[in-house]
Amino acid sequence: MSEKNTGFGVEKQKPNVIIHTDEVGKLLKSYKKVKKYMRSNLYDVRKMDGTETRVSELIDKYYDPDV
């Protein structure tokens, strides 16, 4: 009973993933800038005016309702 079933006799393996910390840092920095912009009054005014494009383009491009 000490053996665990992994399904179809396949051994568990760790995936080989390489994460570049400098790229993750750049991504986090741009994410923080967008979130700060979304909390600003300027974003609210542009959203009501209909001239806001920066965030709406990102949402249109990457939004997936199935997730």
C-alpha cells in the first residue's frame, strides 16, 4: 500500500522549466503600471468619455471567458 498509483503506469517526473527572473521583473513592472493607471482618476474620466484605449485593448486581446 506504500506505492501510489500514478495512472497508466507512468512515473511522476518534474517538468524542466526555465524562468528568467529579469523577464518576470519586467512583466511585473508593466503590470503594476497598468494597475496604478486603472486606479487613477484619469482612467475613470477617459473610460466615461470613451477615449480610453490602453487597458481596453489589453482586455480585448487577452480576455478569455472560458478560464
